[in-house]
Amino acid sequence: MVKGWFVGGFTPSALKTDAFEAGLKIYKSGDSEQAHFHQIATEITVIASGRVKMCGKEWGAGSIIVLSPGEITDFTAIEDTHTVVIKVPSVADDKYVV
């Protein structure tokens, strides 16, 4: 799988579907992603372990962050972190860096 994404409308995938995407993302402390948004997909991030900064707030294990279409966030792992990310629906090229 590519960058932890294992379900969605892409190849390779464990299950190919346009209904949603699922990924297990693993970050080292200090890893980050640029500010971005999705025009179509809703993105749900579950912090399985570790601490992150998203949406200008710190989040820890057990937190669930729901981003609606158009909502901008960046991402920084404050500690080694595992997340589970779901995007509904699975839409190619729906990530817009700001």
C-alpha cells in the first residue's frame, strides 16, 4: 500500500471502492503535512496513539477530528503517532495544498 492508504478508489488497495478511503498513518515526532483541504471529502482522523497538532489545537490518543469539505488544517506530530484516517467519499485529486 502507498503511504498507509489501504482502502479506496486507488491501486493498490486491499479493497477498491469509491465509497470511502481508509489509511493507517504512522508518524515520527516532528513529522508534518502541509496545510490542505478537500473540496468534496469529509476527513475523519482518529489519534490511536501519540500527540498531534491539527486545526490549531493539540490532540491526544482517543481524539477524533472531523474535517468538513473546505475546512483547512495542517498536521504536526508532537510525539511518535499512529492515526487512522477515513475520507468519505474516495475522490482522486481532492487534496488542495494552501
